[in-house]
Amino acid sequence: MFKLSTDINYADALKLLTSHGKFRIKLGLERITQALELLGNPQDKLKCIHVAGTNGKGSVCAIISTILQNSGIKTGLYTSPHIFDYTERIKINGKNISESDFAYYVQEVCAVNIELTEFEILTAVMFKYFADNNVEAVVLETGLGGRFDATNVIKSNLCAIITHIDLDHTERLGSTKSEIAFEKAGIIKQNCPVFTCEGYEAIKDKADECNSLFSLVTPNEDTSNLSLKGTCQKENLSLALAAVRYLFPSVSEEEIQKSLSLVKHPCRFQICRNDLIVDASHNPNGIQALKDSLDLYYPASERCYVFGCLKHKDYKKMTEILFEKGDEIYFYHFNNPNSCTIEELREACKYPGKVFESLDRLPSDKIKIICGSFYMLNEIIPQSLVLQ
């Protein structure tokens, strides 16, 4: 049985969090519901904007949280995964939870002695931390799916936002977009509006069932003031602003436009320097968005790619979408048991690929693109380049 300690530090908390068996996907709300009840149900004290989707949900969350905090609203932001450090996942007004607070809350959650997954522990930590700090609005990104995601333990929300849906995690969420839309629609709550750019029947049906306003958003916002780049940001921005304008009518257009230039969302078509782009696209749809953005912003530039991927992703299709004849391609096997081997990536790609060694050994005369998986970025990219 786990017991509270008065001197637990951050390293100890990470050992608790990442101990054997915790890093797994185990969908369902029973365990986290029991844990949160023992913690006083902090989630019931919070007002949440809940965001689900295959791609774009992190950008939508970043945009909304930036606008709210810059408008004087104490705002909590919960996202995943992190790139360099677990504390990146939990922020108040743009500031990461401190290592000491993180250690304290991880210990407090583990002390309820319910066997939780890593993501469930982090989600419980987030709810308790935000409630204890009297956060006024929480921007809440689902981890996987929606209906049975740990974040969906909330009983109501300010609104639900469902971003672009595509085929990903099909082994858990369904083999068609309609089936996946049904899982994402699980975050819609009674009498709480839902915003989406895609009119899936499953989303409309769930909204009707919950007597919730269904708002089909036209992706037509001007992205010129938005710091985030990429062709997909028009849709993300349109969703974010539709929700903000509906929920917070007192926030002026001037405040909104000023905030857009301050939005930070690392490693999503992030131009780190003139010749280096980092993009955490990790499924075919995300890779297509990356390719479209490269063709828009760098149509004439010769390209050099560093690509690594998890085995359960459709990496063959991703290489077919992204690479063209003449591209210089490097493959990377990162420190994850599910990382594709160099041989697997070479077999999947119709163009020859080399083994990546280091950034400084890449050609200086080409645009360099690091992409394929979140889990490899901290092994390749200096933190100072992406967390500026």
C-alpha cells in the first residue's frame, strides 16, 4: 500500500508515475471516477472547454487558452503528450506546473491506492491542481478518443469542440471515420454546445440526444495574425474563435487579434529557424497537412527529411504521401519499444533512406523537416530551439 511521504521530490514522482505497467492505454472511467471521489471530486468545481479530434485539437486548445488568459481569465490548459517534460502538460496562464507541485500532486493521487494508468494519474493531478488554484476556465484536450477517455469524467462542460476526424487508433476507436466520430462525440454533455467543422451524423445525433446546440463552423477565419503556421490552422482557428465568441462575448475582437500572435504550440509545423521545420505529424492525415504546408510555404526548396514512426501507425502510407523523388531522406529509430526499425522504414519507402546521426550532419543547402512521431523529438531537437 502506498503511503504519503513528506520529502518526495520530482525524480521520485516520475518513478511513481512511470513505474512498470502504468504506461498503457486502458480506456474506461471507473478507475479515475473512484480516485477522484476520494480526492473530493475536484473536476466538479471546474468549468471546462473539452476538445476531441484526430488532428488539430492541440492547436485549438492553445489558441483558446491564450485568448482567455490574455483577457484576464485565469486559465488552465491540459494537453498531451509532452515533448521534453511532464510538467508541460499542465499549465495555468501559460506557466507549467512546478516540479515541486507536480511531485506533491502525483503523490497525493497515488496515495488513494487505486491502480491507475499514467494518463489517469496525470488527469487526476490536473483536476486537483486546477481546483486547488481556483482556475476559472479549463481548456481540456482528450488523450485518446473521447467517450472513455479519462478526461471525460467531467459531468458537464462549457462546450465540446470536435476537430478534424480521420483514421487513427483504429484498433481502439473503430475502422471507419463514422465509428471514430461516435467515440469523439462522447464528450458532448447535456445542454452544452458543440462546435465542429464536420457534420458527422454521430455528432449531430449525440447533440440532439443531449439537447445541445450543434454548431457547424465554416472554416473561413483569417489566419494572418496567428503565430501558428500550416494549412490546417484555418479550420483550427475558426473552431477556436467560434467557441470563444459564443462563451465569452465580453472578450473584444481587439483582444482576440492581439492574442493570436502570442499563441505557442511547439512542434506543429514550427519553423525553428530559416532552414529547420519540426512537425509532430504522426498519422497519414497529419502528414498530408505537413506536405500541403511545405508545398505552400516552400514550393521551390529542396527538402531533407528526418522521419521516425511508431509501428502501429500506417507509416507506409505516410512515406508515400510525404516523400518525392530527389528528396534526401533520413530514418531514425528512437528510444521506444514500439519504434519502427530502420529496416522497416526502408522497406516501406520506395526511395532510399539513410540513417540519421545528428542535425549538424544534415545538408546545409536544403530545408530540413523533422517529423513522424512526438516520441522522437526530444532525442533530436535541442529544447532551446522549440520552447522559446
